[in-house]
Amino acid sequence: MASTTIHRWQYSFLLGLATLIVAAVLVFGVSSFTALVGAVAIAAGIINAFAGPANRPDTSGNWLLSTLKAFLNVGKFLKTATILIWLTTAVIGSLGVYEGVRAYKESKKITVEGLVLTAKGDPADKAVVKLFLSHGDLQVVADKGKFVFPKVDVSSEPSKTVKIQARSGTKQAELLVDISAGSPQGLVIQLPPGDPPFRVSYFVLKRHAIDYLLQGKVDKEWQQKLAGQPYIVPNSVYKTLSSLAKSFPENVGGDSVSFKEEDASKHTLNEKSGDAQPYNIKTVFVGSSEGGIIYLNSQLAFTYLNTLADSNEHWKLFINPSVHKLPDALVLRRPANRNDLTNLTQSSIGKFYSLVTRENMPPDFGYVDLYFESLECGGGGPMFAATRFIGRELSLRIAVVENITNEPINLGSFALKENSSERIRSRADEKAFLGKIPQRQDVLFPFGILKPGERILIPLEMTLGFPKDDVPSVTDETLPSRSPRLIEQIERARQLDFPMYDSTSSSNRVDVHVETKDIESILASTNSTTSFDNEYLYGSSVEIESVEIDGENFPFRQFDPNKILIYQTEIGGSCPYVYTYSLEKHDWINQGVILYDRNGLSRKAIDHKALSTFSGRILIREKEAEESFIDSVYVTAISPDGRETKLYPRIRTLRYDDGRYLILRTGQQVIIDFDVPKALTGNRFVLSASGYYITQY
């Protein structure tokens, strides 16, 4: 029994020794273990040579080995050795586990390094770089633009991306970094150029304002941003307009045509007489001065009356609410066609219309009216059938760039897109075309240096729209269904008499009888009013995206003409600016302004702005001499199938329109993050903001 116990201890000793060897190899490595074994062997030789008894016979020649054999045969020592070996094995094993855990944690650490560059592309020395982590942010100062975050533990990060922010003075940029594949490579953070040293103001010039501009006779009563004869960029838009003005002039007989800006509340500039500084101009451009309502030869009424029975003519019937007699209350209208333009070719405006529509004539380019009017001054006399053409007038949209600093600035190249088409096109077609073509660089100001307060004027596009102040409003307001009494009169009559007169005398009356069934047929197909809101572009157009100033690129403030109507009243400094962060460009994108024309608490309202990009955060900056009071904001995400999802800000005081305002003063800004669901499918985004601003001058 004792022999069996000794064997067990021997086996346990040998197993522990083998385990110890394996653990030592795993923890210290083969080379370290080999060195240890070699050292033990050398020590054993020395002990054998010097410690063994000289007179004791040793058949094996190794006293130490014989002693170990005897040692293993002694129970007490065998147990002690076995326990020590297993304890040593446990210690080495624990050390191995500790080193394994430490090595695993080290393997999860990454090094984040990169460069911070200025807007010009130079290293941004001393820029402060911050790495945002869930367990605490890290911050370093870039040395000659280079930053390093060594051995960063990202094992507990909930996302596979981390945010890095670089700041130098008032300039700041952010970068989202993917850490799923380990240490990122080649990181570059480029700082924005800061607040632009210039202001962009937009104007729409109409009627004689275009003639003044082309003839270099800018009235002193114009907005200060236009007065003083600014440099006019002679681009393709300006050249096309000049060519049209020379090709289609209207002689005004040397009369004094005066001009002054209208009441600013109307947001438009029109000619007035007697108030402004007069300039004698001999000719005006018919495309802007003669467009709109054109009264046709009275004999054409007879021609048009004979087409009322033709359903292909698409006549509609409206009622003049101020007249209660048939047929005087009737207004018949249809879209104009090329034959109608032929009736205008005797005039310059008709030739102009024929030119601009030679490649494309939209169905709502113009309208023909059959209506009733009196030949006597002030009305009251007999009513006769007459006809008129409702056409479009040309307007010029311009941008004025002004140096708002106290130092000269060097205007370099402009990044722009240009459409040189001579075809009439819609705003949607224009946007689609410009979205497909690459931008190009062009020097628009050859003199380069723009002194403090100096301006340049850049023609952007020519538009063709209906003159709202001149278009008859009768058909915008009254459908036949709103006058049941007159409809009953039509139904009771067998035919309607349309009296006409010839051009020699009103006494030469001719009666044209129209079958009631033809009028009733037109009445049945009239189910909507006529829209005069649609606008078309003609000729070359330019869209400016950025401008280089003193070696840095600045975005050019843009406006969506479908959302904001911008006329001659200058709006450069009224309302806060909105920026959205682009994950692709790693930069803030200027989206224009919000709360436009909301000056004062009494004009507080909710404004909506379509965003070109949205990644979950916006920046609102107050750049002008005013205070902005923002009550609430939210973003509406619109999915491809039309479903809408409202995204609310993380700043709780901005979630509700409750009178708790976020106040931004001149130079201040705020970054607003929104709660965005992971499964959001929106591809269009609209920002809504409630508030107002107060100017400080």
C-alpha cells in the first residue's frame, strides 16, 4: 500500500513537472525555457563536481542524479517537491493568464493620427484636436498640423465610428472616423475658411431697371448696393441680354422715363414718373418693358369667336364678378399657340416672343382672352367684345458681391456651372441640367483687388414670368360655379350675342351670335382657375458655388427661387444662416437663411427650408448686426413613398414653441443635434424653425 502511495506521488510529481515545462514554454517562450534548462544543467554539473562525496562509490558517475533518485524514493521529500512544483505551475499559469488578458486588451487599442490643414491646405500649427469617446474625451495640440492619440482603448465604444474635432481660433471642423478595421490611416481634417469677408445680395431687375443697367444710368435712389456704378461682369448672361435689347428695341421718343424703388414691403422695383432722378433714354428693351398685356386688333375677336365650338382650342369660361349681365360678364380664355404669336409679329414684342419660343413653347407661355369692354372713358358705355394677349416679361436676376471688411481683398476664380442653352426651360429642368455637369473655374473680376465697400455685379439668369401687377385677376378669383344665377341665364338662352365694332367707328356695330350649347360645353370643361405662378428661364444662366478670396475658397450663398422670392430689396443681412454637416465632404454646407423678413416679435412665424443634405445636425449662425430669437426647430424627413417623419432636436427647449427662446447675438452660433432613427428612409429633408430677429441699427 505504501509502495502504491509513493508511485502516485511520483506520477503526480512527473505530471506537475511536465505541466510546469509546458506552462513555462507558453508563458516565457521556447527560447527562454531553453536558456533556463541550460542554466539548470550547468548548475547541476557544478553541484555534481564539487558537492558530491569523494570517497563514495557512484556507479553512474553522477552524484546529483543518484541523490535525486534517492530523494524521489523518500516519501516526505517527494510530497514537498510535488506540492512546490504544482504551486510553481499555478503561479506561472496565473502569470500566463494575466499576460494573455493584458495582451488582448492591448490588441484592442488603436492609434489615431493625422493632419489638420487650413483652408489653404497648409498645416494648422497649434490646432486643438479632440477625440470624443464614450468613457471620456481626449485632447491634444497639433504640432505643425500633426496630431497623435496613441494606444486608445475603443473596446467599450458603442459605435464603429468616433468623432474627431479640430479647432483653431474660431474655425472648427469635424471628422467621423471608422474604427472597425483598427487604426485608421491617412486622416486629414481641413478647417473651413471662416466667415467670408464679403456679402452676397440678390436682386431681380424688371422693366426699365434693365434699361438703366444696360445703358449705365443707375439711379441714385436705387439701393446703395447697386448705386455707384459697380463693375458689371460681362459674362454670357449679360452678353445675351445686351444682344436681345439691341435686337428688340422700342423707341420711346426721347421722353423722360423716371425710376424709383417701390415701397419695400412690395419687394419689387418698378418704374415711376416724377419721383426719381430722370434720365433721357431713347429706346427700351421690349422684352421687359412691353411684355404682359397686349391688346389685339378688334377684328381678331371675330376670328376667335368662330373657334368656340372647337374642343381642340381648349377654351375656358370665367365670370367677371363685377358685371351681372350676359354676355358682358363672360371672360373666355385659352392657352396661346404659335398662330397667336403670328398675330403679334407686326410688333417688336411679338417678334421677341417668336424668337424665344422658336425651340420650345410651353403650353402656359401665354393666354388669349375674349372679354367685354366699353369704348368710353371710365366705362358706362355700350360693351363690345375685345381680345387681348397675356404674355410674359423678362426679368434679370443678379448677385452683388461686396467687400465688407476694412482691407482690400483679392478676388480669385469663381467655381461655377453654366447653362448656355437658348431653349426655354423650367426651373426643374435647369436644376437637373446643372446637377449633371461639372463645375469650372472662371475669373469674373479681372482687376483682382476689391477695395473696402466696393462691389461687383454678376448677372445670373433671365426669367420669363407674368407681370402679376398687370395680369387681369378676374379669372384667378371667379369660377362659373360661383355665379349660379348667371349660369341659369346661360341655360335659358338659346344663343348669346357678342357685339363687335370695327376700327373706324364704334357706331359700326356687328353682332356675332354664339350658340349657347357651345358656351355650355366650355362651361362643363372649366374646373380650375388659370395659374400665373410658373416661371421659365431663357438664355445663358450661371450658378456660382464658391469664390476664391486671398487663396481661400468660400461658399457662395444660394437661394432657392422656388422657396424665396428675392426682388430688388436687398436681403443680405436680415436673418440667421443655416448650415448642415456633410459626411462626404466633412464640412459644413451653407443652406442659406431662415426666418427671412421676420423682423420683430410681431412678425414671428414658422419658416420652412428644404435642405440639400442632412446628417443629423445643423448649425445656426448669426453673422449680422441683429439678435435672433429661436423658439423651436424640427426637421421633416420625407421618404420616397411620401411618408413624413418629424425629427426633434436634443436641446429640449427647442422642441416646443413655448416662448423659451434660444438667443443668438452677432457672431454667435449653435450646433443642434437631432434624434435620428436608425431605420430612417427619408431622402428629402425640410427644416422648420419658429422665431424672429431684431436688427441692432
